Amino acid sequence: MRGALDFKVKDCPVCAVMKNKRPKKPTAVLIEEKRQWKPWEKVFSDSSGKFRVMSLQGNRYYSVFVCARSGRKLYFAHKKKSHYPMVYLKFLARIGRFPKLLVSDQAGEILSKAMGSRLAAQGTHIDPVPKDEHSKIGSAERAIDEIDRMVAASLLDTNIPKCYWDIVGEHCTLLNAVTQSCPTDHGITIYEAETGLIPDLDALPPLGCFGVRYLSKLDRKDFKLSPKNQAGVFLGFATFRNGTYGSILLIGDRRIVVAKETMDFIHDLFPLKNTPSANSEYAWLHRLLKRYKSPQKNSLTEDVEDVQGNEIAALDPSQEAEEVLTRSSKPVVCIAVLRTQKILIRWILTMRSWRPLLILTTLLLLRPSSRFHPYCLHLDLHLQHLMLVAVRMIHLMKIWILTMVTVIVAVTKTRMTVEVLFIQHVPRRTA
């Protein structure tokens, strides 16, 4: 319009408040600027957690430290956020020097007075980034994202239980160092930039593979017939709770052991892949990928084995249809009965009366036959065990009642005797 003022939208305060979007992220730091720092002089740090699944060592958080020059990531798991000062001391002991600049977010455990005074005494300047400006601490943010994705994929692929996420996470940082290129020199890996050695990938056993650890004679139950090596599953290279770094081997249910030079591995054998899913969240995906097949009974050998191919068809089509119907319906019914009886057993164990004996007897009489499904056999044994426990409890209750009755009778007789003696020795008043 002729005669109108030359007015721009960016000069309007209302538009600046209501319409302007988030500004663009700054450009990446040049390689020349990264090369100005020596290894571990400038460090990015951040923490991740709280994990819903507590690890076997009691950890729910982990902190990561990233070198600005080489891109090396160091991983430390801890139980609480307030343990960050102790984690920082472990980090200093690992690198063997004090960094000049520590870049972190506005986390309270990092900006505490105790942490600030400790960094000032060590000659380390802390640079906390403003809120919601994650681009300035992007190295640590990307490191956490990469580690989380690697841990999740490793647990799903190897069927390792979730309670070992801290061990797998530290191993994933090592895998990242030997496979990713250095940010200041794309022709070499991070591990080579830090140590000057070319990594030997063949020396790294895959996660979840079969491993053995040498046992001394004193650790064997039988010097002659016991196995000379302890078998297990490789969980990764990590630091044990007592500070020992080495290969972590899963040797039983929630039992792990660490070793450095007494281990050997079979790289193409993964024992946990063909077992039932250790994580309930991945059970459906494991069945979808046909990782685990439930055992079926072979009618020819009368043994339980894994049927890999198609089953042999019956001679009569009617018999084949009847057999398929029976095999498809009976396990479903038995599993439903199993779940229902488990709920009833839990309710029975919370009762404090004589009714559980009657209910347990009814369950034993109405239990399904073990011929329908293998789970029913376990149910029968479980119910029989509960029946024996109930009978023993009743026997103990009878003994306890008889004991209490005997004690009450004895106390009553003693009290009556004392009262009689007291009455006999009390002088009577004369009129």
C-alpha cells in the first residue's frame, strides 16, 4: 500500500513471542578446533537413568565420559545419582590425569558444592550448558543414545537377562571404540587413536557365546571325575563390583564370575538363543523369530525332543484330523487350568483356617491328567508338594495345641495348689 511504513515481521514483539520457532542448531565444531586439545583435556559428561530393572550388582544409573579429541567413551554404572563424585574419582584413576575442561548439563550432582570445590582444587574448569541447549553437550548425548540402542539390541539378540545391562553396556563402549572412526582422523578407529594399536577384532568373542574358565584342583568337588573347566555364557568385558576388570561369565542363575587369562570361548555356539525368553517383553518376538521351540514328545522313542521338521501324517485322514484337534485343544485347556489353580493356591496360602486342607484335596481330585500336556505333570507334583506341606502344618499345629493344653493345665494346677496353701496358712479372725 502506498504511503505505508516499511514494517517487518521480525520487528513485531507479538510475532516474535507467538510465531518464532526454535533457532537453528549451531554448526559442528571444526576438526582443527578439536585437535587443539590433547586426549582427555576436554571431557563431555552426562548421566542416564533411572533404570526400571535393577542390575545384579544393584545399579540403576550409569555415567559416560567422552574425550573431545579421540571420541573415546568410558562407562561407569552406579546405584544412585549422588554417587557421581565417586564415579568421577574412578574416571580420574582410569585416565591417570585431571581434565582441564568438563562440559556437563545442569545436573545437581555435578554442580554441587563438594564437586565444585574438588574440581577447583584439581585445576578443572566446569562449563555447565544452559537448559535445553543439548547441542553443546551433543557428544555425551549421542554416546548415551548409541549405548542404549546397542544394549537393547544385544539383549534381544543374545537372550541375556536384563539384570546384566550394566555389564553389556560397558562392553558396548569397547565395541564402539574398536569399530567407529576417530572424529579428528577418519582413517583410524577410536581405539587406535587412543592407544596407537590396531584393534584385533578376532580376539573379541561375541556376546552370549559359550565360554569356559579353568578351575584349580581345590575348586573341584572330585579331582578325577569333575570337569576341569567351568562352563558358562560370555556377558562381556566389564568391571566387577570389587574393581576387577576382565571377562564376565554367567555360570548359573544370577551367578557371575570374572577372569582375565583363564578363559576360552567357542565363537559359534550361543546357548541362550534356543532357550525360553529370559525377558518377558521379548517373548513374543522370540517366538516370531522362531528362536525357541517348545519340546514335544516323540511317539516312536517315547523321549522328549525338539521336533524341527513336519510331523508324519497318519494313515487315516480322520485319525489325522482327530490327532491334530486333540493336540491343539488339550494344551490350551491345561494351561488355562494351570493358571486358575495357581491363583487358587496363592489364595489358599493366605488363609489361616482348616479350609485349605479341604480345598487342596479337591484340587488334587480335580487336577487334569498329565497325559494332556507336560505342564500338568509339573502341576501334579506342585500340588502334591503343597499337600505334604499342609499335612505337616496340621501335624505341627496338633503338637502345638497339645503342648499349650499341657502348659495351661500345669499352670492351672500350680495356681490352685498355691491358693490352697495360702488359704490354709492365713489365720482366721476371731469374733
